[in-house]
Amino acid sequence: MTSEPPLARRSLSRRWVLGGLSAVAVATVAGCASDSGSTTSSSPSTTSGSASASSSATATGTAATGSVAALAQAFYDTLTDDQKATTLLDYSLENAAKWSNLPQGLLAGGMGGGPGGGNGARVGLSIGELDDDQTSALNAVLKAATGSATGLGYDQVVAQLAADDYLAANGGGDDYGRANYYVALLGSPQDSGTWEFQFGGHHLAVANTYVDGKLVGATPSFRGVEPNGDFTQDATSYDVMGVKEAAFEAMLAGLSGDALTSAQLSDVYSDLVLGPGQDWAFPTDKLGVQAVNLTSAEKKLVLAAIATYVQDIADDDAETILATYESELDDTYVAYSGTTALTEQNDYVRIDGPSVWIEFSMQRGIVLSGNHPHSVWRDRVTDYGGTQG
């Protein structure tokens, strides 16, 4: 996988903003938010894609040189007045919760709704509106906020944007592609107070919450992709979910027969339990095999799978969070349903600890044939930086 500047590779038409989607398109992509036999779906509800109230947030406070906050201020300074008003919003759970696995066009067009729905169309500024200097400034924020591990963090963001460009060019049309990804600064990016760096689009949600200059929450974090596996876009090869999928496959393959039997769920899970809109709805029952009953080798494989999500954030922060999850490993549960190959529709894996919550679910293809994954990392304590209302 090649790390290239992720944002400015392709400029797409934004007709979806003016037009809406055909009934066929809505029905087709609705499958990306299908109901589980025992869970709720991850289909978002309908609202506008921008905040209506004026913001009291500012981007002029003290911020340590080179910090995510300082780089966010530098990015903000490159924007026009109209872009600034769209990008800098007040920090609230309502704004922070506006993320989804679906393309923005579906959210803005009214896709989803109901008790299992999400929280409406994304807020913030489309990166399709950025010029080269603005793109470069946003790249700097992304690099600082995400990890440097190969195939994870910033690498995976690069690959995800390429994947959506691939969908746009191979049957998806203007509802897909990097122009449909959004950036928002929620609250005042600075060394005091609470603010969030939010970036996302189809199959991607980055939500880093900072309090007094320190990262206090890196979740909810959504990763998924169509096409799954290797693909080539603009003469570069990618595999968006390859590192994560390999870690899950190794974890399940490494469990003993008894452990695998204990880990197997009786229900079918056709999507994520805690997708968009399912905020602070963590199940009370722990399912699967408890890691205290695993061997040292099996525990290492569980921790390695967890690490592929934690390492999506800045390296120093990831090390701190992973240490917490490792200290809680004996009280962490591993569960799965479907097959252990993780290639078939309804294959599902869950890691559930005192803090960590990770799910992986294989879905049917929407634009392309074949299956593709959804996955989410949440934290029982620090989701949205601990903000619950």
C-alpha cells in the first residue's frame, strides 16, 4: 500500500447535492444498512447535512506547536468565510453523533430513520470544495490525528478515499468518491476546553475528542470498504481492510477447539449491533469466550486484533489506549457467528471488554458483486470523549 496525499487525487461532480437519488439507488444502497436477525440496523435518519445555528466556537486560542489543535487552526485559516462557517461548529453530542456508514447523498436524501437509525446527514465541509493549499493543510491534520502503521491510520484513510473513487468510476456514480467526504471542527481547537476533529464519509468515521489539549476519546471509529481485497485505482494498489481482516482471521484460527466452541454465537448477525445511531447502547450481557480462559498465545492474537483499530490513531495515543485494553484483557470476551473465514455474508466477530468494543460484519455487495465488511470500534467509557448528553 502506498501512502499518497489522500484528498486531492480526484475532483468529482456534486450533482447529488442538488438532485437526490432515484428510488432504485436508494433501494440498492439500503442493503448496506440491513437489519440483523438479533440486532438493529445502522441506517441513519434524515436531517440536513449542515448545522443551522451559528457557532460560538473560535479557532484562535492557544495551541501547542505541531499539535492536532494547532494544525486544525492552520487548516481553518486557509478557508473562505463561508467555508469557515460550515466547518467550525459548536461541540455537542448532537453534532458529534452525525456520522454514518452510508454515502452523504443518501443521508441528505432521507435514507434511514426509525429507532435503529442514525443521527442525520454529516455536518461540516465537503473536501470536494477544497483547493490545493486547503487540501495540504487538511492532510497535515489527518496525519497528526491518525497512526503511522502500514495499512492502518493515515494509510487506511488514503486507501479508503481511493476505494470510494473506485466505486464512483465502476458503477457508483457521483454519490461516491472523495468529494463526498466531510471535515468538521466541533468546538474550539485549542489547548483548553473540549473539541472534536471529525472526518468521514462512506465507510469511514474519524472522531477524535480532545480535552485541555489531550486526546480523551478516539471513538466511535468506523471502518469498512467496498471493494474488499486488492484493487487498483490511479495505478496504485490498495487493500483497505487487509490488515484488520488478517488479524481477525489469525485470532479465530488460533483458538483451540474448545475456545472456538465457547466463542460461537447462536444468533445470526447481519450487521453491527453498535453502528451509527446506537450511541451508549452497549449490551449488558457478555457473550463468547472470556480471555482469562485462553492461552497466552491466544490472548496475544486477541490483543493484536484490537491493536489494528487502536493504531488508527496517533502513535503515542494508541500506545496509551492499548495499554489500558491489555490490562483489561482477562475480562474481555471474543465471539463470532457464521464462518471463521470472514468472507461470507453474515460472518461476524465481536471483541467486548470492560472498555473496548469492536465489531466486524460481512455484508453483501452494493455497487459491486461480492461481499464487503463493516466494522466499528467503540469504547464503553470514552465514546465521544465520555459525552453522553
